[in-house]
Amino acid sequence: MIRSSKQQTTHRVLGKRAKVALALLSLSAGGALALSNLAGSPASADMMGNASSMIANWPMDTQKAAKTVIAKYGAPNEATPSMLVWYNKGNWKRIVASRTPVMHHFPGVHPDSMEQFLSYRVPLDKYDDLARFDGSVGVNRTKGELSARCDAETHNLLALNLVDTVMFTSYWARAKISHARMSSSIW
């Protein structure tokens, strides 16, 4: 497309305005402070150093959780002043270590600052069961994700394994009852 010089100037100005608007939007969302090590690319020493400096001012409990993840999985793929994010590490689709914890009162008071995600399609009829089971377990139907948020990976694994048990125990209990009814009606 051929443009007049006035159209080209207008296009360049609008292009610059759009770039400035995107930069401001990114800044307001904290994006300008984000460091990125794209998923699949090797973790760099720079990212490790940046992650360490990012968490230096975090509360001790959340620092501890973040350092544990760094020790196990290496440098995060993304680092901001409020969170570190890893993608496709171990069995996890995503791991998020947060500066701001959510206080949890079971089994004792502790800060939940690490959320770990799995690809897991939860049947619609199980959402209420999961909500009653544990408030630290989250479901994102659109993404097909199941997550647990606690202070340690072992606690998240326990919660997610219990979720799996809760979902399938009710299935097996119904199957057993159904089988018992069928057996008794035959005799």
C-alpha cells in the first residue's frame, strides 16, 4: 500500500503512541519490571541472580518456599518483585512462588505462598466436592488445570493426591453400592 507522506507521518506517530500505550500498560501491570526466561530456553545465571535479588526483600517464610523451588528446579522462567514462575518442571505444568502469602489455618497456622499446577480435567459434578474438601485446591475449567497452594511442594502433592482419592473414592463407592443393589435384586 502506497501512503502519502502525511499518512506515513500519521502512521509513525500512531505507531509510537501505541508503543507508549503498551509500555504504560505493561508498567502498570508490573510487566516492565518482569524478567523473562522463556519456557524451554535454558535457565541462565543472570536469571538466577535476578530471582535471588527479587526475593531478597520478601518475608522469610515466602523466601524459604521460593529458595526451595529454586534449589530443586533451578532458575525461574519469569521473575517479578511479587512472584517467580517456572514452566514444565518435573510433573508440574506451572509453579508460582508468591511474595504475598495467604494465611492458612489448617492443620495449623502457616503461610501458603507456593502454587503448583497440573493439567487435570475435573468432572463438572466434582466441583462442589472439591470446594468442600479444601480451599487451597483450585480448579480452572477453561485451562483444564488443577492447583494446590501451600507452603511446601510435599503439602501440595498430598492435597492433589487426596483430591484424586476423593474424586475416585466417590466413584468406587457408587459402583460398589450399585453392584450390591444389583446383586441383592437378583436373589
